[in-house]
Amino acid sequence: DIVAELRDISISFPGVKALDGVDLVLRAGEIHALMGENGAGKSTLIKALTGVYAIDAGTVTVDGSARRFAGTADAQDAGIATVYQEVNLCENLTVGENVMLGREVRGPFGISWRATHTRAAQALAGLGLRIDPRSLLASHSLAVQQLVAIARATVLDSRVLVLDEPTSSLDRGEVEQLFAVVRRMRERGVAVLFVSHFLDQIYELCDRITVLRNGRLVGEYPTVDLPRHELIAKMLGREVEHLDE
Ligand code: ADP
Ligand code: MG
Ligand code: MG
């Protein structure tokens, strides 16, 4: 099932065509890697999907409906959740309040502090996370804060989870924990988009790979069909020596 579809997307900045007719298709229950050298257009494509940038041309479809996002809140309402390297949660609130925040500000009626934390505890437990919802967010590591951001996405029933280089400052144990949670999101039928510079992580986690080069789409491939040296060749646009894998 296709959850989100970006077709023929173009975005220009003064002096640079960051994206030139790019496609990206995200399917339910799949973890999709977006690959490309620095400057290939990965972040720009993510920002088109998450409502940060307006697109110059192309279409964005989520759950079958064409969308024009006016901003990030708009994209979030359409079911698109984003976790960045730098988490944008509220440090001075509890974990539970952060998990429930998007939901709370949406509805006309607030729910009690106790109910907030009970529901947040359920969301955290549903992802296999043992984090006290009453603890202050600021008391946790960046890695834990990212997990809280994912728990928030489950409360919002997000259909797409975008992770832009989430592992850059995590240690190996934290990466394992993040991957476990991302796999749970896949089991729930969420479409996950994962950007990382680490090839090992791509091959460990992702089902499919979309490759960009110089703002253009190179192609989309099942990970199992794409050996490392071929992926690197596609990213660079030239043959590379076939190293032992
Ligand atoms: P990647 O994430 O793959 O490294 P980006 O999407 O960040 O690539 O950048 C693609 C191209 O667009 C680069 O040439 C970059 O310099 C340019 N670019 C990205 N964002 C902006 C911006 N806000 N203003 C001007 N140029 C930008
Ligand atoms: Mg970059
Ligand atoms: Mg980037």
C-alpha cells in the first residue's frame, strides 16, 4: 500500500536547482532509505514532504489525497511525523506531556494531568519503552528524547515517520534501541523514511533505497538487490572498485 507519493518534485534556490523532477514512494510497513552524496537533495526532499519548503512543481499525495502543505503543522495534520537530529520537544515539560502535546493542542478540550500521563505511558509501553512519563524531558539523553518524539507520532496516528540522520550522535546501544522502535513502527504499518550516512545502518534496517544525485532521481531499489558497491556507484555516478563485502 502506498502511503505517501511525491511525483516530479522540483525545488530551486537562487542559483541552484536542488531537486529536478524527483519521485519518492513510501509504502505502509516499509523502511525506506534516502541516499545520496552531500548536496544531492535529501534534506530538501524531506522538507518538501514535511511542509518546511513549498514545492515549485510536482505533486505530494498522502493516503490518496493531493496535498499542498502550508507549513509543518499542516504536514503533521496530514499524518507526517518528523524526528530530526535535534529534537524539537519542550525540555521543561514532562515526557508524558511531550508525548501528548500534539494531540492536546489539537482538540478543543484538555485532558487531566493524570490522564495525559496514563495515555503517554500506554504509548511508550506500546513501543517497548521503559521511560517514566512523569520525568522531565530535559533529564533524558538526546537518544531517549528521540524515542519520545516517536512515541508522540504514535499518539498522533502518524502514517509516515521521517528520520533525518537520527543516529549521528547516538552510541551503538542507543542505535539498537532506536532501530527496535523503528521496526515496531514498521510492524504497525507506518511508512518510515530514514536518512543516514552510515551504510551499515541502511543495510541493517531498510527495505528499499531511493538514490538521488545532483538533485535528480537515480532510481529506487529493494535493498537486497543492491550490493554496496552498486549503491556507491549510483550515488557517485561512476563505477567503483568492487571491494570485498
Ligand atoms: P543533502 O541533504 O542531500 O546533503 P540538500 O537538500 O541539503 O542536500 O541540498 C541540496 C542543494 O540545495 C545543495 O546545493 C544545497 O546547497 C542547496 N540548498 C539546500 N537548502 C537550501 C537553502 N535553504 N537555500 C539555498 N540553497 C539550499
Ligand atoms: Mg547536506
Ligand atoms: Mg541533508
